[in-house]
Amino acid sequence: QVQLVESGGGSVQPGESLRLSCTASGPIAHLSEMSWYRQAPGKQREWLARIYVNEKTEYADTIQDRFIITRNNDRSLIELQKNSLKPEDTGVYLCQGRIRPRGGLKDDDYWGQGTQVTVSS
């Protein structure tokens, strides 16, 4: 079955950087736009960034210029480079993708389980 698995989370100090990865696996026919979301404690899930097949990117205003989303279509890999981290960046980071399974007729939404990022001094 199609799966998204995130990795790269951890605990860092303010101002440091992290690179998160999301790998798609399983019987995939087509990987369309992919996104990163953040679930902060006590807050609603927040969209952060999106990347399309043609590598066009979109970012939420709250993280503009600090985070960079990239993709490697050959490896079904999406990454989020996070710079100048702040305590308010703490949360669970989730990968979401529009994916057409092999043999499927349309794209469906898939989510990973998330990876925890804690920014604290």
C-alpha cells in the first residue's frame, strides 16, 4: 500500500537548522503536489509549504524565507529545509501528498505519521 514516512525531526536550539524528509513508497503511479503541515500543541494543523511536479513552490507567510521545500521525483522524496528555527516552530511536522496509486483512476490524499520537532533553549 502507498505510504508516506517522515524523518529528520529532533530537538534543537533557537537559530539552528533541521532538514526533514518524506519518502513515498508502495505501488505509486503518479506523485502530484506534496505539502508539509505542522501540528503545534493546542493549535490547529497549519499548512506550511507545497511543491508541484514542475517544482513550483508555495509557502505560508509565517515561514516565508526560512523554510525551503524540495523534491526528488526519482526517489519519491520531499524535503523541508528549516533555518533560523524559533520556539514557535515546535510541533509535529506531517507530509501530505496527492498520489495516484498504480491501477487507480484518480489522485487521493495521503498523510504520513509525522515527525516531532522541538525548538528550545
